[in-house]
Amino acid sequence: MFELVEFPPLNWLAALKALFALCIGHAIADFPLQGEYLATGKNRRFLIRLQDPSRPVSIWFACMSAHCLIHAGAVWLITGSALLGGIELIVHWCIDVAKCEGKTTFNQDQILHVVCKVAYVTIAWAGWLNL
């Protein structure tokens, strides 16, 4: 399989490259690949306030899931690990639901996503994850 970075990383430089690649993947997936439709549609509380018949509240689950699948795909492509992609899907979903429900701020949301990327690299580097 094509690898963007050495994963699991074998030294600190490879770990930094992997973290950098994961952060780039996150930025691409969270901003240009999300778009206005998913950004609006994944936020149940916003859809309730919007009351737009063309965007019923019922779309939030599909929009949130699609957004998180994009992130899962980015992690999988960068690391070559479907397991980490699956973990990203679940964790990203939980973090974004918390933000959309007003339990965290935008900055807290972004920090939590980066902390996840640090955890993926650390776990892989330490050999705790059988990839």
C-alpha cells in the first residue's frame, strides 16, 4: 500500500512527520472537504433554529456521519491503518457532537482533534497498536 509517511514511526523525526501529515489531513477534511452543507447539516441544534424545510433536522445524523467518514478516510490513507481510521470515525463523531451541542467551543474541539492525532502517533510509536 502507498504510504505518505512511515507508520508506525520508528524514530522521533518519523513521528513528527506522521503527526504533521495527520494534522494536514485534519485541516483538509475539516475545512475544504466539509463544505457548507455538511457544516450546517451536522449541527442538530442549528437545524432546529434554522427551520428550513429543505434541511430537515433529520439530516444531521447522515451529515455528521459523512463528515466523520471523511476524517476516518484521511487517517486511514495517511497511516495505512483501518483500525485507526475506525477509531477516528468514532472519536471524531463524539467530539463534533459535543461541539454542535454546545458542550465545547470551536477551539476546544480543534485541540481535542489534534490530541487524538498525537495519541495515534504515540500509541503506534510505542508499539502498543498492532497495525
